[in-house]
Amino acid sequence: MQTMQRVKVGVVGLAAVLLMIGLAATLFSIVNRERPGMAIGAPKPDVAANLASANAAAPENATSAPPLVQLGVAPDAAPSASAKK
């Protein structure tokens, strides 16, 4: 008698766990199908892609000076043509 009760409780528990797993899988599939909304101020992928491609292109009048020298933050280590004269 006690063995049958344990079997019933085990089967009911197993069925409950399987039901919860099925419900969770259904909810996750519904959530994943929805289109994500754009929040105000959120980054836009197409704009970010355009910025990245613009930054990757080399400027036409690029100099060989390091970037900090171009900004005037660090002194130029190489002597300039005017300093040689």
C-alpha cells in the first residue's frame, strides 16, 4: 500500500516537472519571436555600421606623424625639414 502511494507521488511529481519545462519552453519561444523595440536613445545598428566604415577609411591628406603629434599633445620626435636648415 505504501509502495503504491510512493509511486503515485513520484509519477505526479515527474508529470508536474515535465509540465513546467514545457510551459517554460513555450514562453521562451514566444518571447524570442517578438521583434525587439527600439528604446529612445538606443544605438542604431545601421548608423554604427556607417560610422565604423567611415573611420576605417584612410583620409586623403594623411600625414606620417603620430596621432598625438597631429593633435599637438606630444612633441614630434623626428626633426622637421625646417629645423634642419
